Amino acid sequence: MMHGGFAELDLDDLIDEDLPPSTVRTPGSATFHVEDKMTALFVSATWQLVATVTDNRGTVTTIAQSTEQPSAHSVAFMQRWARATIRNNKKQLRKMGVDVEATYLKWGGILEDLEETG
């Protein structure tokens, strides 16, 4: 015999009581890279800094890009740009699994500067 409602259905087994896993990855499970990419043009070229994160599955995510310029960037400029990118994106980088403090030190940063940005 058919009833008109769903009162006879037992849905207790379908309810998941466990909390979903954290979306925050383990620090150091992803790496932060900065590359001075050259784009060859017909008779010239442009360079642009590109910051990416590679996770432990090999997925590459672009975090930031500089404006293009007609010559390669200096090492000092790349370091300053990388540190600013890390400071400005540290919450996202941590969530992606980057060890922000170790990476900031690698690019010549001082940890106190990293803490000042909140």
C-alpha cells in the first residue's frame, strides 16, 4: 500500500555526523616559485615575473604576475617582488600548503616584516 508522504523513510543512516576534513594543507606540502618569463616577440622580447605554487600533486597555480618590461629583472628586484608577493598572499599560500616563513626567509626576508602585515 502506498502512502502519500515520506514519513516511512528512515534517513538516519544518510546523515554524516563526521566533520569534513580541513582544507588547510600541511606546511611544506607545496612550493612557491618566481620565474622571470621571457616572451619572444618578432624583433624583441618582454619579461614578466610570475609567482606560482606547485602542490604535492603537481598542480601549478599562478599567484601573481608583474607588469611586462623590455629587459630581464634584476635579482634584487625579483627578491623584493617575491617578498611583497608572499606578504600580500600569505593566508592563501598557507592554505595551499606553502611554508610561508621558510619561503620568506629563502627570498631574503626578515620574519618580523612578515608578522607586521597581519
